[in-house]
Amino acid sequence: MIEKLILGTVQLGLDYGINNTSGKPSLEDSFQILETAFDNGIGILDTAEAYGNSQEVIGEFHKKNPTKKFKVITKLAANHAVVKESFMANIQKNCETLGVKQLHGFMFHNYPSFIQNKELYYEILKAKKMGLIKLAGISLYTNEEIEDVITNFPDFDFIQIPFNLFDNESKRKSAIDKARAKKINIHTRSVFLQGLFFKSSNGLSQKMTPLKPYLEELNKIKKENKLSSEELALHYVLTKPYIDNVLIGVENVTQLKDNLKTCTKIINIPHSVLNKIDVVEENLLDPSNWN
């Protein structure tokens, strides 16, 4: 299952996550995270132009560790006014910053920014033909966005979508099936919902209080099955055969080692029970609505 993992690097460039108390790691700690990931079989990184200096950190790591080259997926900044004429130059600049000859994947950061720059769809396909990138992708959120992309822009190689214990199979499966029918691969993010699954149901902010009964339901499932939050969340997503890659983020090397250890365990996950969890307050499944 480790081969399915993609290591997210937003934490290497920004303070990020609801449970992040340590802030952005130092360059030395970032290198330790990257080296541990590479040495344990994680071969792909996810970054973005908007993730602080994470691209520079990856590039510096590659420079100092030429035998440990990751495949890198990066994203065009949502507010980046890249015109058609400078699109290829922008991709080449990303390659130079990251210390790679080719991007494993290049993505549009979100659906609204893509719709405002639809002419770049053909540019990303051209970049693929030129060999600047291997795969073209887009980060999406709603099922309606997924439907539009697979109907009108079916030449994307992959989509990246949220998928987790709350934003689960009952909410996502039909849209995923339609994408896979178009031979579009599925990358998922928010496996831990930015750390929400590790929070106490009594430690929620007032705005997030509606999620309390669902967290209590999860705690009940954890106790009945003698599983930790990490085991439940990771294995629920990783064992789905229709998910090709799973993005995880860590704040330190200890968290990464714990995740890797969890991946190697043989665990029976109560999928049918978890699939019945139905968060009615769907707006709270998007962390951007938490503040």
C-alpha cells in the first residue's frame, strides 16, 4: 500500500493543519522527512506554486541528494496570471526550481481558476506532448465539478479529490465511477481531514460543533474494532481498489514513520459501517469553511 502513497509537501512550506502545533519544519527536518519517505518506498511528491517555499525545499533536497530523485506533481497557483504565451516557460521554471527534468504531473490548483483560464487546457495537453510533463491533472472539490471535467475536458489523466471517513464512498463513489469509465485516474487528498479525526469531539470550535456526533460515531467504531484514528483513516482510503493514489501530509518524521508502519499492518476495516456515516453539514467537509 505504500506504493499508493503520495507525500504532500504543503507542511514543508507553510504552517498548515488544524492540529499543527509545531509550525513549519526547519530545512534539516524537511530533508529528514523527504529522505525517510524516499528510503521507505514513497516515490511521488505533491507540491504547488502556492505552498510557500516547498518547491525550493524539494529542489534543494534533489541538489544535495542526486541519487534520490522523486517524481513531482505540482500545481499552477490559483491566482497566478499565467498567459498562454508564458505557460510553457512557467512549467520549465517549475522544473528548474524542483530540480527535475520533467514534471510527473502538472495540475490546475482548483476548478474556479481553471474555468477562468480554460484556454490553458490545450496548453497543458501540448506540454504533455512536448514531454515537459507526464500527466495532466486538476484538483477538484464537488461532484458537480468532477462531472463537468470528465464530460467536457476528458483528456485529463487524473483528478485529485477529497476522500476520507466523512467525505466517503457514499458521497463520492458514483462520480469516481464515471471518471474511471473515462480512464481518468483518481488521486485523493484530505485522508485525515486536516487532522480533524485526531481531535477530541469536545475540542471543537463553535462553528464545527455540528461534527461532534459524527466524531463520536467514529470513536465508537474505533473502540469496537480496536483501531486507532490513523489506522481507520488510512486503511479506509488505501484499500479502496478504485483509488489509484492517496496523498498524505506530515509535520515531522515521527508522523511519517507512524503512517508508514500503519500502511504495513494487515487490518480489517468495517467499510460497510463507515460508508453509512452521512455528514449532512457538507459545507464543513471543506476545511476552508472552518474559520
